[in-house]
Amino acid sequence: MKVVGVLAALGTLCSMLPDVSADESPKIVGPDHIQLKVCPGKQLVLDCKAYPNCEDDLTLIYWLVNGSFLEIEFDDGRMTETEESTSEGGAILQRSLMVKNVTSEDFNSTFTCVVTNPAGIAQKYITLESKNNQ
């Protein structure tokens, strides 16, 4: 299922929930656009942390690569998501994307952490650059 379909379904679900103010939308911890210099062939862990600003069971956090879910694009297991977890007494929601070995294809990809709840959506975009291109 493409992201647009998931977001449309979530929007329909949100419209059925009680009124939620916009100041309760999730917020990414740190910058929302990052470019990392990494070595090809090495393992990489991309972290995403956010303030859910509402109940945990109403907030989703997940990773996309080039706008698609990992299960669709990378069914070979080269990329996996960690389990969703919380810290700071539940105030921060976190999930990581693990890349077993960085390939040249990854340097042309956009890795997106999406955090969504009934009040809104926050995204963090990460692109990679080869350390070998210095």
C-alpha cells in the first residue's frame, strides 16, 4: 500500500475522533532535514525521536524509503525497523532504521521518518553522501 493510501485512511479515522487541537500534533526531536556522510559497505543506524503530544496508542512512527514502506521495497532484509519504544517516561517516541550495508543505491534515496497522530504529521528526511567522495 502506498503512503498516500495510508495517509488517506488515517485522515478518515482522524475525522471520526473527538476534536483535537493543532498544538497536539507530533514534533520531531532535532532537525527535520539531515545529510549524513557514510561509508559504502558499512552498517548504518538512522534514529528518529519525536514528541507524540498525545496518547501513545494514537501515535504511529515508521520509516519510508523513497516514499515506500520497507516491506515493499526491501523484502530481502537489508533494511529493517526496530520496534517502537519510548523514553523519558513516555514523553519521547522513538524508532530506528537499520541498514545492514550501505550500497550506492542508498546515496540516491531519501529516508523518511513519519510520525503521525490524529492532530497532524511530522517528518524527518535523511539523505546520504559517500565519505569516499571527498
